[in-house]
Amino acid sequence: MTCDSVSTLIPLYFYGELNPAEEDRVEEHLHQCAACKQEMEKQKRLAAVLDSRQKDIPPYLLDDCRADLLTAIHGGAPRPVVQPSKGPWTLFLEAIATTLPGFGRYRQVAGALALLLVGFFAARLTGGGSAPLLTGGAVPSENVFATVRSVQPDAAGRVQIAFDETRRRVVSGRMDDQSIQKLLLAAAHEENPAVRLVTMNLLKESANSTEVRDALLNAVAHDANAGVRLKALEGLKPLASDPEVRGTLAGVLLADENAAVRMNAVDLLVAHRDDRVVGMLQGLVQRENDNSVRLKLEKALKEMNASVGTF
């Protein structure tokens, strides 16, 4: 094992979260590597400091921490990087400048006309009878984003601009609110994996809903992010006996590239006794390359009183 891989596993080793084979490999490396042994000492000192502090911990927190740690190690969602962004009005004017050569000479005129257009459409949307004239100091709301579709100048120095507006809204409500649940189901398909991860963590509490169950199954089978797939698997635990769920879990064992996801799928499949999965598990033991997953499969077969090999 490399120093990088051992340093990642040291917290898991210290708290007894590794399987026996992994523990042996970590211990062998620690006996040979002074740097990693020093990291282990740091872990012990940190644990001692934490143990000296008293805090009432909710009973479910340890399970959540374990799942999040496993997610981080095996492909969790990247932390979104917050970068300073330009305001929509600046982006709007820059888009015009890019599209229209020589725009600098007409910047003030175009800006005034564009503001006039914004005021006109705002009046139409709010039911006003006439478009208010926006002064040069007024700018569009930070919650309104404009996408310019076309810019057409004329000989008189005027500019006609066609653009679409997107308005950002913020809503709040309980999980049993249908409008909130619809938005969460839509969020399950967002490009940002961090959004999908949080969404799966919320949806897993409502897995009895047909729409939520379908969203969880889709995430387990198709989401590109392993952390999202792990959260979706958590949501499917109460439905582990459902035939469609078990079919999806079998597909995960055969095709998912992430070891943590496959290990969780094994746990769900064997949670309900089903002799039909024995042959599949026996076949997977022979082809599985990951030691942790293979040990998990062997343990599951032994608990089912089945042989590890196929005959």
C-alpha cells in the first residue's frame, strides 16, 4: 500500500471500520513506514482531545457520519467552488459587446434602450398600463437573468435586442408538501452532483412514494456520481424486498464500478432471504477483483448456508 492510501484509511483503521484484510495491510505498512506511524500518532492525539469533550449525540448521527465518510473516500460529490460572479447587467452588456463589433461607441445608447425594454416587459408582466422609464442608475434585479438571443443595430445608432429572462425564486416547505416534492424530484436530475446528493438524502425519507422510489432507482442505476448512488441505496433499504428494487440491485452488482456501491448492494440483497440470488453471488465471488467486496460476498454466502464456489 502507498502512503497516500494508508493516510486515507488511518481514521477508519483507528475506529475499527476496516475489514480484517485491510487492517492487516495497514498494520504491515505502519510497521515499515515512520511517516505513516507519525500520522497514526496524530490520529490518537486527536481522538484523545475529542474524547475529553462531552456532547449529547443523536443516535442516528454515527450512521450518517459513516455513510458520508465512505462517500468521500469512494467518489463523493465534489465541494462546489464558489467564485465571484459578475452581475447579470454586466454579463448582458458584455454579451452585446461580443456580438456587435464597435459596440463601445453605442454603449450608453444601447444601455438606455435595453433598460427601457426591461421596464416595458416588466410593466406588461405586472399588468401596468405603460412602461416606466428607467434612469441610467437603475439596473435589473439580481434575481433576474437575461439571455440575449439577437442584437440588431440600425443606421440611426439604435439597437434592437431580443432576450429571454429567467427569474430565480426561493420557496420553502415541508417534505409532505407536493410542490416541494416535485421540485426535489426535478433536482434529482440537476447537473450539479452536490445538489443531487442533498436531494437524495432528503428523498430517502419518502421512499414509499412511487415517484420517489422511481427517482431512487434511476439514481442507483444511472447517476454518474458514486456518492449520489450510495445515498439512493440508503433510501431503498425499506424496499429491499420489492422485485423491481432487487432487479436493480442485481444490475448494480454486475455493472457498477464503485466498490462501496457494490458492497451496499450486497447488504440490501441479502437482507431478505432469496435463494435465487445464491447462484449470482457465487458467480460474482469468482470474478470480483476488489478484496473488500469479495469478502462481503463470501460472508453473505456463508450466512445463507451456501458454498462460496460454484459446482
